[in-house]
Amino acid sequence: MKKFHKIINDPVYGFITIDDELISQIIAHTYYQRLRRIQQMALAHLVYPGAVHTRMHHSLGAYHLMRSALQELINKGIDITSEEQQGAKIAILLHDIGHGPFSHALEHVLAENLHHEELSLMLMETLNKQFEGKLQMALEIFTNRYPKKFLHQLISGQLDVDRMDYLTRDSFFTGVHEGVIGYDRIIQMLTVHEGELMVEEKGIYSIEKFIVARRLMYWQVYFHKTVVSAEQMLQRIIKRAKSIKATCIEPLNSFIHASSSNITLEQFCSIDDYDVMMAIKNWCSHDDKVLSFLCRGIIDRKLLKVKYFSQPISNELLLEKIKSTKELLQLSDEEAAWLVFQGEAISSTYDFESEHIKILFKDGSIKDITEVDNPLINQTLRGKIKKHYICYPNI
């Protein structure tokens, strides 16, 4: 029988190989195809025009890196059966299937109290039933219940293929070279020791570069002040629409008017970025001043101004901006508070508390990346970096 083989042309890695019929069927499933209509970086394209790649791009890229990592480990003599390879590849392919419209930007806003990882698990369990139990091993790997811990670490950890792809891909599509990492060398340096994923000694500098690139991407791209402004406006559009019971067409209308507990999995899978953008375009002419102002701001890219501070925003500054906004736009105190607000942007370079990146030395000793000689990633990077910001109309 002819072996199954398909290729997908990817702008980042070239050709991505699909050599498993079950994986091809999962990619063709309507749940997975929905990822074509969900932006990977939400509204970052308002700052970086090229950042229009989708969750599907990222998912396929992470799958490709998983495939490469598994082959590298097998070449080094690590025992990974064909079933385990298939399970790990399916798990990474579906790791983000639970993302809703505009990814993280609207998480907990459209469907409150629902994390995308919980939804991913629910969807994987549904697919497992539809595919007659063939995703069972993928589910066990995804939930870290499978005995070979390193397979889960490749999906979710400080050095997983998920992060490798989104840094590489987001850097490529934004044109921000600070995010470039040596993903191919990192994969070649991976190994398994005592059941855990580790990095060979020769890979130390590539790992340090990977961690620093992540830090730079967070503050230059993900927390760029204009990106923060656009995503905060997007969140407030949905929250305002819910508070005033604004109407729109289904399926979004159900999310605006019903509680999350009444939303079914099928309803969740029927909604994507296009539904939200259609509503935003329609709400540009809404009678509610706040909703129409925010919607026109997104459509016309007239975004709220953002200023970052190292200290919490003073109440005086906040009240001053609310007062001027209220007078200029002829709003009530309640309405002005929707357009003038403060917040925090928080990120950590390296999580010292949970899972660590372990370096395996030639003599068999093991050290955390923070403990190697003259470490670039050291205790000075412990904890989270926090910046305070204020948003207000740029008028």
C-alpha cells in the first residue's frame, strides 16, 4: 500500500510534511480549520502590518518542530514508539485549538472563566470520541499523564516547541529581528536524561539567546504600548456591548447576551475573528457614545494613547484625564471611565519557581541554565517585570 504523504508550504520553514493519515484528517476537521480565522497576534498588525498570521500557521509550525525534535531524539537512541510519535504530534497540533477570537486578547472576555487550555482539552476529548479513541495517547501526553514526561515537556515547558515556533514566527511576520532564535540548533542539542528533557552542554548559548529573545519580544512586540492600547480597546468593546446589551448577528449575539455557562462547545467553535470584526463595523454607528467611539477607533486606527510608568498611576493624573475626556467628548463620568483607565503589563524572563531548563554536561552532571559558569540568565532576572500604564483618548 502506498505510504501517505502530503506537504504544506510554510513561509518560515519551507515544506512541512504530513505523513500520517489520521493527522491529515484532524487538520481537515472543521474544529481545526476554524484556526485559519483566528489571528495569532490579535491586533498587533495595527503596529506591525505583516503580523497577520493565524493560529493555524502557528499550530502547523509547532507540529513541524515537534516532528524534528522527535526525530533528533530517536537518532540519539531515545526510545519513542511510532504510536508515541503520533500522539505527541497530535497533541502539539491541537494544543491551541481552544483559542477564541483574537486569541489571548479576548480570553476571559467573550467566554468568561474559560481558559483556552481547558477548551483545547474539551475539544480534544470530543475529537477523540469522533475518531473512535485514536487520540487517547495524545490526550495523555497533553495532560502530562503519560509516563514519558519529556513528551509533555516538548509541548508545555520553558523550552517547548510551542514557544520556539511563536518566537520564530512572530519575529518573521513582524520583522523584529530581536526575536530570532536558533531553533534548529536548539532542537539538535535536545536530549533525554532520567526521563526528562534536557539540553546538551554545547547548547548553552543558544538557550540563553532563546530566553533573552523571549524577553525582548514581550516588551518590543507583545507589550508594545500601541498593541496594548488596541487590545484593551477590543476588550472594552465587548465588555461595553455586554453591559448595554448591544445587538449583533449570531453567533456572536449569544456571547453578548448569554452567560458563559450557557454557551455550548458547538457555539464556541462557530465564532471567530470575522464575527467580532463585523460587529465592530456595525457598532461604529451605534447610539452609545462609548461603544461607537471605541469601534471607530479600531476601524480607523485612532487608538487610545498609552503611557508607561515604573510606578503606579497617580489618582490625580487619572482624574485629570477623565475630566478632560468628559468635557471634550461630552460624556458622563461613567462613560468617560470606559475611555480613561489604568493597567499593568507583567512578564517574566525565566520562571525560577516551576519547570527549569536543565543542562546535561559531558561528565554526566546536571545544572539549571541559571547555574552554569558566568550565566547570562541569572538571579537578577528572578521575578516578574511590571510596568504601569494609563490609557486615554488622544484628543
